[in-house]
Amino acid sequence: MTYENDGRLPIIYVRGYAGSGAEKDAAVDDPFYGFSRGSVHVRANRSGRPQFHQFESPMLRLVTDHNYQVPVYGDQRAFLQLAKDRSVNAATIWIHRFYDEAVSTFGERPADFSLEGAARDLFTMIKLVLQKTGAPKVFLVAHSMGGLICRAAIQRIIPESTAAENGSIDPAAGAKYVARLFTYATPHGGILFSVGFGVLERVRDITGLSGSDVFGPDRMYEYLTPGVRTNAKAPQGFTGIAIPDESFPVDRIFCLVGSNPDDYGVALGLVSKTVGARSDGLVQIENAAVLNAHRAVVHRSHSGRYGIVNSEEGYQNLQRFLFGDLEIAVQFIGLDVGRESSADVDFQLDVGLAIRGLPVLMHEQCAAHYCPVLVERKRGRDSIDTPIPLFTTFLSSRAPRPMNGLEPVPTLRYAIKLRLLSIREDSGRFLLLDHLEQTEDWQDALLVDVEPGDARTSAQTWAAWTSTVPTAVREWQPQEEDKVKDLDGTPNRWSGEVPVPQVARKLLGEKARLHLTVIPRSAPS
């Protein structure tokens, strides 16, 4: 059996942090390290009554939706070692069981956990999987600290391995083994606390209690930087969220960010209180994504039965990033609000992304979850054409679509939900005399249809604001006047602009518009 490059590369899952011995025991007792857990919730049916709805688990969905196999076979590493080269199906899922040596479950003396050691073992596993499947690269999918293990492998361990072969460190070597990295709720910028004025962080980093110092700047600098000495101190200005330009390409990384601290478990409620409301209960929103990488924000907590991993939102973002063949980027350009308003008025933009056929939002930044897009006020001759990135998402032309007679409709559809709010604030206090709670200055949604191109033609796009659509949203049929002109002209790439509705231009700016981009993606190799 030989490997065919159809985009279904091997997937290696890397779990997150387990602090206590009991937590590590619980992790290693699960053959899938927790990634096979699902969840059940309810939705209101047509009569308004609750109706059962289940999310099976991210691993099971990859098996059913993308024909992946999970060949555990008692001991996955032993199975791989005994298999012949290029004899194992590439469309397989593997678990990096890095905590096994840190527990007494197997009758041996537990070894001390080391993040660098886990990263070295991950690199060993990557090479073994590639050797036995014949695949060119792997996908890495990680939760929480698992994302830091992946980054340590990509940014330090793999580059350092090249020094023995070539005499020098190759900082880009990680990209030769890893096609894409998807992280759930990873503290890429470490873990900070909103209380204690830095004392809690210093105590954690000095004591290293249960290995928690891996979330501090000095340890992060040590395991993310090739060639540094042990116990090195992070230089001034170091931040974990930044990946050097010469290292792994950030456009191969997707970071899923949680914004719900309240569901992080009763026992962990104290942790979420110290981290603060602008978090998933453990990781603050601003620390949960790599700088300039793709990201989405969803209202899920850090972990647990209803956490970010065991969620429909998480899986839909995951599968589209790994297998989607269209990259969609959306920016707001020309937004010019509040130029004539008094200095104590601030503006915030709620942004949501819906994709046809899904029961969840793929991305949701809003004031109610403490993470709106902050709108900079323009003054004087300030340029209004500086883009405000809203989101990047991925679509799949192979995804199920509604039927038009006997054939599926030719277009992919998504909607951008926008809501502008303003409030007065002075010296840290809200001024509410003229305030109308939960009443927005403007809201609308842009419906977008994309018809994928082929090897010779670029994509085509149609768009309409829901405020101008006289029918139900699901019944919208784009007309010729809804077609958006291609401003790019480059083969296999499309970009266009959609002005805001006429009625909103006095508030948002006469040149306010959304800039849309469609870029085809090929299977990684």
C-alpha cells in the first residue's frame, strides 16, 4: 500500500497539562487521553421544548466524516515499530502519550515530567509515523499545554536536531515535518493572573509547583528558543506569542480561543477568578493565540465535558483548517466612527461568523463575552484606510450543501454578523445618563455566496446585507447586481469590497466597506 497525497495526513493529538498525580493517572488510564470525550446538550424545537442534540467527540467525527482510522492495537508505538515501512494507512490518528512515564500505573518509578522531554518524544513519534505511513508530513492537534509541547518540538527540538547533521541549527526545520498545527486554548503567551500584582506568577515560576513554571516567560524562552542554555533568563521584550520569522510559518497555525470562564468546573472556580473574566477560565484571551496566526474565538471554557475540545465549534474549525480548500479573510476598511463625538465616547464592534449548515457560530467576538473588536477613533487627518482584520476562516467545497433539484447548489455560503455599540466612560466609570442598555448604534449581517474557481478561473462572489433582503435569509437568491467585482485579477485569487448600506454611511463613514478575500488552498505536501 502506498500513500496518496489527498490531504489526509496523519494526525497526532497532544493533550494538555495535568498537575497532580491523580490527574496524570486519569489521563493515562484513557487510551485516547481525553480526546474521545463527547458532550450532550439541548436545542429548542419548533414547539419551544428542549430537544436532544449530541456532539460525539472530535476523534469520532474525524473517523466518520473523513474516514480516519484509530489503530491503537494495544500499544500504538509498538504497533508502529513492528510495522513495515510505508505499510500503515496515512489517514490515521495517533496519541502522544507523554505522561505515561510520569505515573506509577505501569509498575515503574515515575519519572519527572519535562516539557522538553515530551517535545523530544513527540519528534521521535513524528518520525516513526512518517516512516511507517510514507506521508510527507503530519498534522498536529493540541490542547492547552500540548500546544506548547508542539511548539517546543517545532521551534527548538527539531531545529537543534539538524545541528548534528549539518553542523548548524536550521530554525525552519520544523516545517519539513509538520504541515499544520491546530491548538485549542493553548497559553501561547503564558498564564497570567488578574490579581496579586504579579506575586502569583513569581511564586509559580520560582517554586515550579507541579511543573507549572512552564507557563512563565523564562521557561517558555528556554524551550521555545534553539541553542539556549539551561535556566536561561528571558530577554527584555520576549513574548511567547511571537514566532520568529525564520521559524515555522504562522499561516500554518490556527489557534482556537475560548471566551467562557464560567464553565471551567466548580473545583477550578478559584482559578478562573484569579485569571479574570476575559479568559476561558485558565488562559486569558490575549495569550491564547500566536501573533499573526489564524484564530477564532468561541464561547467555550478551557476544558471539561462542555469545554472547547468537546465542542461542535472546535471540531468545525478544526476540520476546515485541516482539510478546507478555500481560505476566506475579512477586513473592515474605511471605518470612521465618532470623529465628531466627544472624547469620552468609545466604540466596540461585535463580530460573528456563521457558515451554512452548521448549528454553531464559527467565530464570536462580542462585548458580552469581554472580547469585542475595539474600534480606534480617527482624528484630524488620520487615515481611515488602515484595515481592521475581523477574521480568517476556511471553507470546503466538499462540504454538504442544499439541493437545487437533483444537484447541490454550486455556492458556499457564510454570513458576517456585525454590531456596533458605543458607551461613555470617564476616569474608569461608565456615564449612563444617555445610555440605552443593549441597544446598538448599528447592526446588520452580510450574506456571502462563494463559487469556487478551478485551475483556470478564480472564485466568484455575491453578497447582500440582510437589511436589504426582502425574504427570509435562507431563501435569499443572489442576483446579478449582488455580484462583487474582483479587484485582484491574479489567477486563482479573488478579492472584492462591499460598501456598508447607504443608511449606515453617515455613522460608519462614507467609505466604510468590508474587504473580502478568497484564496484556494492545495493539499499540504
